[in-house]
Amino acid sequence: METDVRIRDSYEDYLGVGSTRDTQIQIVFSLVLGIGAFFAFCILRPRWTGLYAARKQQKDEASSLPDLPSSLFGWMPTLWRITEQQVLASAGLDAYVFLRFFKLAIKFLLVALFFALTIIKPVHDNFDDGDDGKGDKNKTKHSGGFYDPERFGMANLTKRDDLFTVLKKKSHYQTDYLWMYLVFTYLFTGFLLYLIVSETRKVIEVRQEYLGSQTTITDRTIRLSGIPPELRSEEKIKTFVEELEIGKVESVMLCRNWKELDNAMVKRSTILRRLEEAWTVYLGHRRVERNLESLPITQPPPPGPPIAEEEDDERSRLLGNGSTDPSHVTPYARTRPTIRIWYGRFKLRYHLVDAIDYYEEKLRRVDEQIKQLRNKDFAATPLAFVTMDSIASCQMAIQAVLDPSPLELQAKPSPAPADVIWPNTYISRYQRMAQSWSITILIAILTVFWSVILVPIATALDVHKIAKVWPQLADLLESQKIALSLLQTQLTTLLITLFNVLGPYLYEWLSNLQGMVSQGDVELSVISKNFFFTFVNFFVVFTALGTAALSSWEKFGEGSIRDTTMGLARSLTNLRKFYVNYIILQGVGLFPFRLLEFGSVALYPIGLMGAKTPRGADYAELVQPPVFSYGLYLPSAILIFMICIVYSVLRSSWQILLSGLAYYVMGYFCYKYQLLYAMDHRQHSTGKSWVQICDRIIVGLVVFQLTMAGQLALRGAVRRSIVVFPLLVLTIWFSQVYGRSYKPLMDFIALRSIRRAEHDDPGAALRYESETHRRLTIDESRESGMRFINPSMIAPLEDVWILDKGARSAENSGFIASRVSLDGEAEN
């Protein structure tokens, strides 16, 4: 009998008894983390403006933003008052769309939370079916809980009776309130679909006006792929496009197989860096003056005798790109660095040669090779960038079918010149498909692998699973309720958070291996892959593991679950406590750490220790604004919104809705600051991520409707669960209509939107041109003067950052004197 009580008590703990205590612990833990990080940010923000206002200081497009007060909290009202128009002008369309999603989530959660507190919660409280084991254990075991024989008139039931069969037989006592599930499923679905349509209309209106009025080279350029061999020349492509009578061609950039040239440029970059390191070691230039607005970390002085004060300026003139005074004096006596050159049949012999002479000669030879390769006629590829004379001509070409042959002469929107991944422009279609499919298969394998990793995390939620593996630990946890709570809340949520933070970086790396032509395509792919990663592994698999755990417990304690659908619905209910704790940790605990840019601060000393030269790739790169990657931040935000939707009608839904509302309010504030002042997004801004956001919200609605159908079936209301399926069909139909009606306007620019003033009033067009310098978009400012050409063809062959060439020549003893060739063979 005592064993049965222990089984039942622990099962009720699994169903959620003590969830209030666990949530309180999670709130306290998150508040400690969040408040500490937030106050640290408020204190350090005016002191480290080189980090926390890097974009404001270094990017011209952010110069129009208001200066934030240096007081502790005075910056918050100023940031809140920044309008959407200012966000659009200073951060671009992608930032506008990203923040717009947070506003959509806040609107839905406010309405859902109102109904949850005024109707849903009172109904659940009045009809207590023990859905989450609410109340104390005595009440749950004996008066009104989920397993209450007297409540159903089944006092003589044995533990082997099927609990859900009993509920189904006696469900007529309290099925009246189940109409609430059906009504709010329809209500919340309709409201969210309305929000999707209304917000999409707003985004389309802003996007069409924004892109239709700007005049970047990107908006006038076509990415023409599938060019047949007979048309692979600039003149023939120009003639072909102009014969279509859609406009004049301004320029054509036919991509060629520049692999040899690109490899030579990469080799030159490596040699140049090593040569600069050798000069830095020889001249002893290890100290860099720290800006008081940067992080308070500096490198130690170089080894050797101390440098006199008058020698410091001399050394600065030797190293640094802005010096003009010649000097032939090193700061202190120092031997020239050497390098070991292996040679011979099996590379078993070596010579020590002067490193500076060695890399100087290698640099000279690779420069000669690059100059020759730039004049070489490389083989043409089936890809070209065709720049038209107007945006309207470009859009007509993009939106039309140019050739009747399949997969030939396909026109697509072009990426920005800086976004083109030039090594991927000359790989073949079959190689690109092979890379893409290989990555897809690898992701499928990883999905199974992640599921295996999640098993022990899911096991930590169930003390009886631990008892099977480690009985002593299970007994200790059962006797120490606080330790059990910490294990099931803090530890599991932290592990899942770490899992969801590290995984997206792997998927970002994999996306870069798929051979996509532009960084924008890579970013959209990262969003898609990371959402798949978080949704499948964190939501679907975790829920399935919860179902498996629940099935095991029912089999162990009270029978077996006979309906898989009911088991899935039940599992979602039991995981409510975990998801509440997870959202609280993400919103209250970790958002202030993102505002603090804890990762950048932690990695700064490591990057500084690895910086060996004054070149921009070393020191100057450390003070560049961090890159904001939508592919890393957006998927988790969408997933949390899906979780809020799924739980919006269930018992204690107000807890998830309230924590979700706090998450999106704090997230909106945090990301708004980072996008405007601290971090930079370098890709051409198109706002295409909005389509992916809406598609995944619709997926969340489908999961929500299936969950509600399962909840109704679980409580014996089978007919009402069937009534949910027409709504499911309606949602899928809406998805198809939405794709046909709205998605084209998120891919293309309507001809009517292109420079309306230019078409309606030529005088207005001239006035617009005269005012362009005052109303440039972020992309116009960034892409001014750019053209489509491989940087390897035109990039200057920079020398080391030592201005006085005469001093360098005087210091060099000459590579010939080393008596060793570049191949390592002894010279005669």
C-alpha cells in the first residue's frame, strides 16, 4: 500500500504538483540573472560606447538617430520614442520586419491573455478535472483530483483499472465546459489569421514604397542563370535582353571560372599577414593605444629592454598606415625573425632563413602571378549579372518568362554586389545540387542524433526514470524537494537553452556549404534550417519523449494509454511547467545578457591576444559593430510564439501567455536597441523573412488545432473534437490563398510602385533627384559606387602597413643572401 501511495504521489508530481514552487524558483533565478546584467549594461553603456554604440559611431546611416542620454535609465524613453520610419531609414527593411513580428506577437498575446484571465481560467478553476494536479496532494489524491475514485463513484477501483477509460465513461458529468475549447480555438485562429493579413498588408505597403523609391544598382540588376553556351558573351547577352524590348542594358557581368585567381588572392592574403607579423615581431610594435571608450583590456608590452619615451613616436611612424615621416631606427636591438624551410627528398632537411626576406619574395612572386591571371581569359559560366537602365525594366524581366526552354535563361532578383559569394558563381549546377542534397541528408541524420541527446534531458523531468538508472539519486531527490525542483526546472531549461544556442551556429556553417550565390539566400536558409532544428528537436521530439515517459508511467502505475493522440495531448499539458520556465528564463534572464553583449565582451580578450598586426583584420576588426544574424535570433522567437498559441486555451494558459508577453516586450526593446545602435546587418535589405514568419505561424495554428482536437477527445468529447477539423482544412486553404495573393508582392516590386512621382510628374522626379542626398536609404548609402565585378579582378595589391619603403629596404638583407630558394633547395 505504501508503495502504491509513493507511485501515485510521484506521478502527480510529474503531472505538475509543485509547479508553483518551481515557477517561483525560476522567476527568482531569472530575475537575479536579468537584473544583474541589465544594471551592468546601464552602467557600462555610456563608458564603452565603442561597443554599445558602435553602429551609431561608425555607420553613416545611423547618424540621424537621436543621441541617447548618458544617465542610468534616461536612454530608455528616448529609444522607445524612435518611430518605425526612423527604424526603416536607419536600420533597413529587414529590421523593420523583424520588429514588426514582435509587435504582432504582443497584439495576439494581449488579447489571448485577456480572455485567459477573464474566461478560460475561471472556467478551468470551476471545472477542476485535475488537468495539472492543481492544489495540494491530499486534495489531488482524495477530493477532486485527476485520480479520485469517490468523485466518479468508483471507490472500489483497483490500480489496474484504466484511468482514461473511467474518465470517458463518466465524462457526461462535466463536459459542458468543453465547449470553451471549441469556441476559443475558432476565435483565436480567426484573430491570428486577421493579424497575419493586416500586418502583411502593412509590410507590403511599406516594402513596395521603400524598394520602389530607392535607386540602387541591386534593384536594377538581373541575375540571369542557365545561359546556353552560344550566348556566353557580354555582347550576345546584351543583344538578347534588349531584343526583348523591355529596356536598355547598362552593363553585363558574365561570371567566369576565376578559381585560380581567387586562390591566388587567398594565398596572397595569408602571405601578407605573415609578413606583417614578422615585421611586427622585428620592430617590437606590440602596444596599441586604447581608446577610453573601448573595452579596458590592452596587450602587454613586448619583451626586451624598455622603450624610451622619445622612441615611442618613432616606432609609431614605422608601423601604421597614417604616418608620413621616414625612420630607419628600430625601438630596441632585436634579431630578425627566422623561419624553418624544409627541403630534400622526404623534407627531412631544413634551413633557417630570414622570415621577412622569405615572405617578401613570396609576396612579390604571387603579385606577379595575380597580374598575369587578371589578364587571362577564363572560361565563361552560365551565370551573369545584367544591369538595366531602370528598376521597371529589371522588374519586367524578373517577372516574365524569357525563354521557352526549361531551366534556361531564368531571370531572378540580384543580390547586392557585396553580398555575392563569388567562388559559388562558377560552380556547376550539378555540383551545387550535390552540395545542397548532401547538407540536407546530413541535417536529417543530425535530427536523429539530437533526438538521442534529448533523451537524458527529458529523463531529468521524471524522477522515476532516474530511479531506474540511479536509485540512490532518485531517493535523495524525492527527499529534497528543492533539489528536485532545481533539477526539473533550472537544469533542464539551461541545458535546452545551451542546446538551442549552439545548434544554430552549426546550421549556419552548413548553410554556407550549400553553394548559394548570395549571403541573403544563405541567411534565409539559416532561418529555415534553424527553425526546423528548434521546432523538431525542441518541440516535436521533446513532446514525443514526454509522451513516451507518460506512457511508461501509466503502464508502471495505473495501466497503459491506449490512444496515442490522447497521449500526445496529455504530454503537451504535462510539459506546460517546463515551457513556462523556459520562456521566463529566455525573456527575463537572458535578454539582458544579449543587451550586455556578453559574448562579445567575453571573446574580446581572446581576439585581442590573437591580434598581431595593426591591420584592420586584427585590431580594427575588434571594434567593428557585431553582426546581427536574423537566422540565429528569429527561429527561437517564432517557436516561443508557437508554444504560446498551442497553450492558449489549456489549463493555466495565462502563465505561458503572461511569460510570453514579457518575452516579446523585452525582446522588442532589446533587439530595437541592438539593431539601431549596437549591431550591424550587412546584407541588402529586402524584408523577405516576413513570408517565412507567417508560414511558420500558420504551422503553429495547425499544431494548436490538432492539440485542441486531442484535448477534446481526451475528455470524451469526440464529436466536438471532430468539429475542429473543418477549421484545420480552412487554415490550410488560407495558407494556399495567402501564398498566391501576398507572397509575389514580397518577392517583386510592383511596377506601379516604382518611382510614382517620376511617372506622374517629371518635375517632381527632378526635385526628388536633387534631394536624394537628404533621403538616401540604408542600401543606397551602402551601395553607392559599387558595381558587379569579382573583387579579385580589381582589388588593390596592398603592401604591408609600413609606409617608409626605403627604411624597409635598408633593413632587408636581401632574399638572395639567404642562399635558400622558396622551394627549400640549397642554392649553388
